[in-house]
Amino acid sequence: MLENQIFISYSSKNRDLAARLYEDLLMEGYPVWMDKALEEVKEWKPQIEDNLRKSNRFIVLISSYSVKSKWVLHEGSIAYALKQLIIPLQIEDFGKLLATDLPIWVEEKQLVNFVEGIIDYPNRLRRVKQYLGEPLPIQKHLEEMMIQYKTSGMLLSEVALNLIEKHKDKIEFPEGSEELIEKSRRALHDYWTQYAELERNYDNAKIAIKNLNETLKSYLSDIKFQRAFIVYLCITVAYYFLVLLYIYFN
């Protein structure tokens, strides 16, 4: 278990902001957890609940989506029952939230204004960190992070690998960390290789469609082609008309 672990709860509609918050807090030494690296884990629901119960601080992104999310409400209820420190970040104008029923574990807390989190992100992040206190020393932070990933069966996320790369010459990693780091790097490399291949295929498809459209336009603008097409339509219509006449009189 990470010391003073922070759990981030959010709606999938707000995933980008949650991921950014997770990455920045992790890079600054906070033992933060979110379901960002569960693609390799088959039983992901127990993993989420297990990490929630191991946490003592609960950040939740409050939006008109999250207060209707079954999972966010479930996670918040557990955090409330366990008397965790709940930090609700309001990421939408309050007018939108007034039309929704806020759960009791939000109503009892003062919302932290994070509405301008995209525009004024650094200042909003500093305010969140005031609630979280001081981060862990980097040696302890990375040691506990490696143990958490190894015991959970998850691969290291890209931001975790970046953090390791940044401090690899300054700290000692727990025994067996090299295998996990190498496996995670290979998986990340394969992911970006496949992503680049998909991008190339997409770009090639766009070029092919563009060329096809230009070819069709050139054909349609050709007078001879237009006349031939009209003659073809006339012959086709006449043929079916004669067929109908034949059927009618026979």
C-alpha cells in the first residue's frame, strides 16, 4: 500500500482532465492512483475498489456527468464510509450542478473551484496541493510506486516511466524492478508503433478518397462523358419501358 495514497474519481466524460491531474501529481511526488493503467488487468473492477479502500484521500471531479455516474457515486460512498479526506473539485459552472442532486458526501464539503482548470491550470493545481500537503521524498515515492505496480500486475504508465527516467541515476529501485520497467517500455513502444501505423493508414485513406473525388469531378466536368452518360440513361430508361410494355400486353 502506498503511504497516504490519493484516489482520483471521475466520469469518463472528464477523463482528459483527470489524467492530466494524475500525471502532474505523480510527477511531483504524490502517491496518486486512478484507473489509467488497467488495460493489462482482466479483473479491473476489484482493482479499482481495492485501491480505493487502500487510499486515505479521495479527489473527485464534480460535473453534471460525474454526479450521475453510478461508479463515481459508488466510489464516493465508500470513501465517505471510510472517513477518507474527500476533496471535491468543481469543474463546471455551479448553475449546471444546481439542476442535479449532489450526493451527501459532496454536500457536506466545500467545493474546490476548478472551473478554470484548463485556462488557469497551474494556479488551480497549486490550490489542490494545499489540501494534499507535502509530497513524498522521491526515493520513497518511487519505491512504493514500483511495489504497487508489481503487486497489482499492472504495467507502468508512460508518466511513471518518465518519472523513473528522470531520477534513475539518483535513486535505487527495489529488486526485480528492471524486468517490470523493461516490459512496460516494450509495451509502450508497441503501442506507439501501432498508433503510428494507424495514423499512416488513416492519412493514406484520406489521400485515396481525395484522389477519387478529384477523378470523379474531372469525369463529370468532361462534356463527352456527360453526353455519353445521358445517352446511357436514355437507353436504360427506354429498355425498361419496353420491358414493361411487353409484360403489360402479354
